[in-house]
Amino acid sequence: MKVSRVLWTHKLSLMLLCALAGRATCTGLGKCPIYPQFPDYDITRMTGTWYEVERSFHLMEISASCTELRVELNDRQQLLITVNTLNRWTRGQTTSYGLGIPSHSGSSAFRYRLNNRMPYIIGRMLPGAGQYLVLATDYTQFAVVWSCTNYSIAHSDRIWILGRQRDIEAGLRARIYTILTQFKLDPDRLILAKNDNCTAPTEINTYDYFVFQSEK
């Protein structure tokens, strides 16, 4: 009973701190944890198509389904990322375009920003923009991607499990959960992505639709 009361007090304190910070999605007190770079990271092997298999809950994505990421490299070794989603209620397709800028050569951390035709000061605050880290991947079956934002007294982080297929087999899923646990990330936070009745997205050429300016 005493332990339960302490846990509830901790959760209540976190909720109040997040409310004071103006955020409802805080997931921990203090600053974001610092995780190591994925060893021998090969950015070229991250190109191609990925599908969202599981993710942490996010209210803004409650209607999203069939999320697909198409990853290319530009001549600066930056990631051109096209994200296609299907609204599971209206069945309408939404497509967004972003640029992933590695922290340095060989780094599995990157800064993601949306279509930079918009002023940078605006683009960096759009939903989805921010710092990301590939925690683990085998390039051919799965990738674990993590993002975290500090809010002075608390932080908010999110987790994605991506696959080369829309689903992954149980043994691989258990292996991924073990990886998350090693990073002290709770797999119970994850929800299954909605991947029922998916259709091929409308084809739009990334380079024709958006022109990304060189990074200053």
C-alpha cells in the first residue's frame, strides 16, 4: 500500500509539473537521458521503405494508420524523408516531407525538420520536427528510433519501432523489447500501429515536390 501511494504521488507530481510547463505529454522528470550512438552506423543502409510497426502513444496521431516512410539520401548525405499516412476514419492520405541532418558523419543522431521552404524558426517548431536517434537497427528487418525534448523541469520522449514489413515476427519483437529494456525504456508504453486495409500511397517525386536548400 505504501509503495503504491509513493508511485501515485510521483505520477501526480509529474502531471502537475507538466501542466505548469504547459505540456501534457511529459514522460519523466529532469532532462532527457543521454544514449550512445549506434556503433558502425551506416546511413546508406537506412534508405528505402520503412513501416511503422509500433510506437508510443501520441494524441495527435490517434487517427493515423498505415504510416510509411520512404528514405533517400541527397548529395550531402542528408536524409530526405517522405512520410505517408492514411486517416483510418476518412481514408484520406496525408504526405509530409522532411530533411534529416546527421549530427556528424557516421552519427545515428539527426535533426529532423519539415519542408524548409518555410522559415527555419517556424519549421523547427512544427509537429515532428526535433532531434532523433536510431538506437538500434539491423537495416533489413527493424529499426528502433527515439526522440526526446526537454521542458526545463521534465522531458517528453517518444519511441518508434520501424520494420521493412508492416509486421514483425514474435521472436524479433521479443529481441527489440530486450533492447528497449537495456535502454531503460518500457515496452509497455508501445501501441501497435494501425496497419489494416492499407493501400499504396499516391506517388509523388520528393525532389519535384520540394526543393531542400543546402544546410547553412
